[in-house]
Amino acid sequence: MMRFSKRYLVGTFLVALASSCGGGATTSATSPDGSWQAALDAVPRGDFNRIAVELDLPLFWIDDADRDKTLDPAELSVLWGDPPARESDWVAGDAFTPAFKQAYAKIVERAQKAPSFAGLSPEETRRRTAVLRELSDGRPTLVASDLRNASAEDKAVVEHVLAAARIVEKLYQKQTGILSLASQVPSGDTASKRLFYRNQGPQCEAPATKDDPDCKAVPVALSRTSGIYPPALLKDPKFCDALAARPDGRALLEPFVVVAADEEGSMRPVPYQRAFENDMHAVSRELEAAAAAISDPNEGAMQAYLNAAAKAFRDGSWFEADEAWARMNTENSKWYLRVAPDEVYFEPCNRKGGFHVSFARIDQGSREWKEKLDPIKLDMEKALADLAGPPYAARKVAFKLPDFISVIINAGDSRSAFGATVGQSLPNFGPVANEGRGRTVAMTNFYTDADSIASQRAQAASVLCASAMETYSDEQAPQLMSTVLHEAAHNLGPAADYKVNGKDDVEIFGGPLSSTLEELKAQSAALFFADWLVERKVIDAERARRAHVHELTWAFGHISRGMYDQDKKPQPYSQLSAIQVGFLIDEGVVTWNAGEKAQNGKDQGCFSMKLDAFPAATKKLMGIVAKIKGSGDKKGAEALVAKYVDAPGAYADVRKTVTERWLREPKASFVYSVRR
Ligand SMILES: [Zn+2]
């Protein structure tokens, strides 16, 4: 059975746990000698998966496919993680192993009795309680790949890429500076160990616990860490600005170098491949081994990229690797692989690439969108250029539309505690990026499981009025269209290589604000182009309307994550969402009806939408954003943030209500299994 409405409200967590055994499970899992007696129906599926996380077991009950409420070997997934788990340790043929039976007994025990913190200090008890709360705010959500029928060659490639991914995770933790803290997790404290792994660090990230000083995976005081900047620098909250203002600021803030300081405090850039030499060589060797495993002539492009990436991990030739990477496409490989330092969001200055692996299979579903949009992409650029006005002028854009991919694993910077990136344009730097020759992908296999669909509908129904819910769709199609348009728009209008008076957007707006603006541009374009495509009869109006309702709920989801992170750094998607929702309220497209119940029939007050007014409003918003970026109008950008993000009052009140309702549903916390 799917457990649609299981909610672990913060503060009632232990109550919920206690009541879940109120039914009085009469089975006992083990006798004192550990022999196997239990029926495998002692713990409902949702509880099994939650407790497996608390106990740091690499196990996930996929689905009660035969609806007998009993866990069968075929319904169990063994998760990819650290250390790597092997399926054969838990399931042998169609039977469970003794190790699994012991683990199940522990899960039953935990389901019947809340963990005891007897003998621990009050401080440590508070910490461990907070850690459990943090974990329970994420519903483990499986991304499963089955490669059992793959060729021996493909299996060898996968094995080496997974091995590289594990080293990349370590590299990423060196970049964030948290790797050395891992040994501080108390032994036997499985929940903290899992938290450290899931969040890639000791910090809590769930909205309800991220600001709780007790919530952390280690019983020591946390301070800001970084493996990229000297510790002395981190004490200054404005150190990014100070670095940028130095004569050598540009060199120090290059994307693929760490800032090293000598004893006198004089700073110099050190390339990643020297700063993290051993780990990078180890990644390089795995990638070379993956390349060497390929003999299939149809995978020449993948092989070339693996070799180029292996070289870059040794000598920093990232831009050369990008060339090989950009030559891969949906026609010449069944794989999608990116292994490189890419996104900059993870670090305080938003300048340096974070190491990650995104490994996926190609999903051929993107062809429909390629056929629709390829012929009109110059018109799309012209539409944005017209809205931006001078000094921006339409360019000859040469972007490729998103390829759809079905993710096998995300590792390092692309593996998040909660949620997952569903669209990405890379690279961010260098000739391939600047000449629009990069690759854009949309991930099609996140949030498509029944648990996620039900959870998303419940969230929407708690905030939207019945009239708006009529246009809400469980289908993935509206989301995919928006992702396609959002990602395409990163290549349109004033983009990464655009300069005003010789300055690029990071130099004009600063790192964090330029990230917010670029995402605001892309997401406003996703709204704007949906209606633009209706005008051109590329899609029908109903499709655009469903996309608009979906995009509003997307914005609510990001609003619920908070406007700033723990370090008070702006969260670009959250801020763009606040700007869009505030703007749509101003334009009368979205209206809060205090007197009406939400569609779920429980919550008082809900949003209705005037869908017919959407096209004019989103065109206006697109114009404002395109003008700000096109003219380098920092004041205009700051005014948007001041009004819709930072000001107290009506917008903030609306966000608070949305956030409260949204956060009742646990967030998807993706876990990966690769059967092979
Ligand atoms: Zn984006």
C-alpha cells in the first residue's frame, strides 16, 4: 500500500512514532538467538523506509506491488552509498539473507519503541532528537536503475563511473571543508551518520530544523568551513567582496582554483588538480578504466569524453573536456555523463565550480520538443531581445534544446539532501559555454513515483482554491515543458557572455544577485514562452494553462525553502519565486481569498488564479527582467528583491502561510539504487 498521508510534523514526531505501534504488532522479529521468525508485515512500508534511514541501513522498500502489506525480496532495493552496499549482502535469489533478517529485527524494534537516549547529556539528547526530526523531514524517494540485462561491457563502464563518483563525493567534501568533521560523528549514532552522508556535511537543511542550533550531525560547535578559501578569510562576512576588489581578484576568483594563503597571509590561486591532487588522480584512473572498457564503436563519443575528463582531472584541461562532452548527444551515446567542477551555488562567493557526477541514460522523449522549438529558436531570441530593448541586441543563438535524461546517480555537488535538479545547462565557463555549444538536459525520472505525485497534489490542494485545482495536473508533461523552456532561456537574451560596458553580469550585480537574476530570467521566460507558443499555435492553450498552474506550485515549493540559507546567502530559486508570486499578485493574476477554503476542504484561505490574465502579466515581467539584465541595472534588480523578498508585510505574510502548508509534506530525499 502506498502511504499517501503519513506526515511527521515537527514537534509531534515522537507522538506519531508511538501511535504507529498502537495497533499492537504481535509478531516478534527474532528470538534471543537471532533466528528468523518474523512475518515481514510487522512494519508498514513508509515506516520501514523512514527507520532504515535512521538506522543508516542501505535499504528501501520500493512498493508493495502485490498489495499484501508484506515485504518481499523482489520489493527491496539496496541503495548506492558509502560504503558501497551490495545487493547480495541482503537478498540471495528470492530469499533474504541473515544480515537482512537482523536488520529487519532492528527496524521492528525501532518501530515499536522510540530510541532511548538514556545516559546521554541533555545537550546530546537534544542534538540526537533534532537529528531524527531533520531526517524525518525527508521522505526517502527511490531513483532505481536496473542494469541486470546490460552487456558485460556496459556493466564495466557503470562500475568504473560509480567508483569515480564515490571519489568525487570525497572531493566535494574537501571543497566544502567538511570531510575532516566526519570522524566526529559518535560511533553507533546511525542517525547522525546518515545525516552527514545525506546532507554531505553536519548541517541540518530541513526548513524546520536548519536554524535549530541543536541540529547537527556532530556534537561539536560548527563554524563556517571551506576547502577553497583560507580559514582566516572566512571570518570576514564580506570576504568575497574584499577578494573581488583586490588587483589580483580575478585570478583568485577563477572557477577552478582554490585560494591558498601562506603564513604571512599573502594569497595565490592554486589549481584544483594541485590542491586535491591524489583524489583527482584517483578519479582520473577510474574514468580511464571506464574508457578502456568500451569496445562498442557506437560509444566512441562517450569513450572520447571519458578520456578527456580523465585528462582534465590530471591537468585542469576542463575546456578541452567540454569540447568532447559537447560532442556527445542523444544520437551517439546511450549514456549521459558529466563529471567536472560545474555549479557555483555551493560556495560562499558563487564563483568556484563544485565537483559532481551526473550519470544517466538517454530518454528519447526530448525529440518532440526539439522538433517543435528548433525551427523557432531565433524567433525566441528576438522576442526576448525586443523586450530587453537597447543596448541588448538579438544574437545568433546556437543553443541545443534540452536532452531528456533518466538519472542513474547524482554524486557530489549534484546530490542534494532534499529534492533534485530537474534541468541543467552546462558548462558554465569557457568557450563551449560562451559560444552556446553546451548541453542542456532535463531529468525525467525524478518525482514520478506514486508517493511523490500524491504528495505534490496534497500540497497544491492545501494552497489553491478548487477553481485553480481544476487546471492542476498530475502529469509530468507541464513540468517537462517548463523545464525545456527554462533551460532554453538560459541561452537566450542577456546570458553568461553578455557584457555591459565591458562588465559581465557577475561583475555588475555581484555573484549572488546575478545568480538570482539569471534564474529569474529563465523562469520568467518559461512562463512567457508558454503563452508565446500558444500564439504561434505550437501548443494549445490548455497545455499552457496547466503549465502555469504547475509553475505557480513550483514557485510555492521554492518559497517554502526560505529566501536565505544558513549563511544568509540568497537562495536564487526561492527569491525568484517570491518575486514572481508577488508580481502576479500585483497584476491580479493570483488572488488570495481569505474567506474560501482550499480545495482540500481543510485549510482556510486559498489562491485563485485568473488564467486569462497570465499572458499579459508574464510578458510584462519578462520585459522588466530582460531590461534589468540587458542594461546592467543593478538598482532595478535590488528594488525587485527589496520589494518582493525582503520587505515585511503582505507578500511576506502570504509566503508564511504557503510555507506552513507546504512543509507539512515531507520533502523528497532521493536515494539511488543501481541493480547490476
Ligand atoms: Zn535555471
